[in-house]
Amino acid sequence: MLTTTLTFRQALMSLGISLLLILTAVFQNTNDDVVYYTDSGHAEFTSSVPLHSFAGESNHLTGMIDFRENLVDFYLDLNTLETGIGKRDRDMYQTLNVDEHPFAEFTGTLETPFNPDSSARQVARVTGEFSINGVVKEVSIEGTLQARGERIMLNVGWELRLEDYDIEAPGILFYRVDEVQSIQIEGSLKPVDPETISG
């Protein structure tokens, strides 16, 4: 009788372990089969002159993070940036040469690990190529990623020197806009089937 009981218990334990392994595999495959994507991220380009600053803002930042390949790719249609003043918008578009080069884009690699089971903000560092005005530069940028439910929150800020991208700083009245621009991007990325955004 004791032998029968032990055998039954061992069988239950074996079955339980098998089910756990199957569920773990299914969960891992589910994670492996998605990328995180947004087409409504926020981007902000801030310019400064003495005693004054203004920002061009857009809610059309588009991009994705693929944890399978540690790939990061984001782009922005610069024509969607708005400062709140029509003439200033037109001057900004002319300065950025959007007629010839309407997009700014970053493509690179996520260099830091990300734990989707943690709700804390996690430092994220990427390296890759940033392009604007038809000029491509190697950059390294640091920001944060944070798991929030099924989504991932992105927050990144860095500085861009206009002369590095052959952009001439425009003048406002008697002042020249600062050569260094502050860029801030934020996004809420949702899991999607990579086939829906490929091509």
C-alpha cells in the first residue's frame, strides 16, 4: 500500500513538473513572438536664445523595440513638429531642411538588459545611428524603460549639436539660436505581432 501511495505521489509530482515546464515554454514563446511598438510617441525639440526657449513638439513618434534581437528603431516626421506659432514652425522646417529630408531616425542596439517582471524604471542604453538633415552620426544614448502592465514606457533625453548635422542655427531678432538642441522622447509601447509592422 505504501509503495502504491509513493508511486501515485511521484506520478502527480512528475505530472505537475511537466505542466509547469509546458506553461513556462508557452509563456516564453509568447514573449518571443512579439515586439513593442508605438506610432503615437511624444517628441520634443527645445531651442534656446538668451532669456527665452521654445519647443517643437509632436505626438507622431513611431518606433519599436525588439528584445529578441535587441533592436531599437524610431523615426519622426519632422513636418509634424509644432511650436505654437505658424511662422516659427515654417522657419523651423526650413532650418531642418524638411523638404529634402523630412525624417529624423535612430536605428541601433539595446546594450543593457531589461527585466519585464520588474515595475521599476530600468536604465536603458542604446548605441547606433541617428540621422537628420541627411547626415548620419554614431551616437550612444541613455534613458529608461519601465514595464507597466503589458506595455513598456520609454523615456529618453539627449543633446544634439546642430553643426554636427550641417544645420545652421537660425537667428531670432538679434540673437542666434543655441547650437545645442535638447531632445526628449516618451512613448508607451504595446506588444504586437512583428508581422503586422514588417515592411
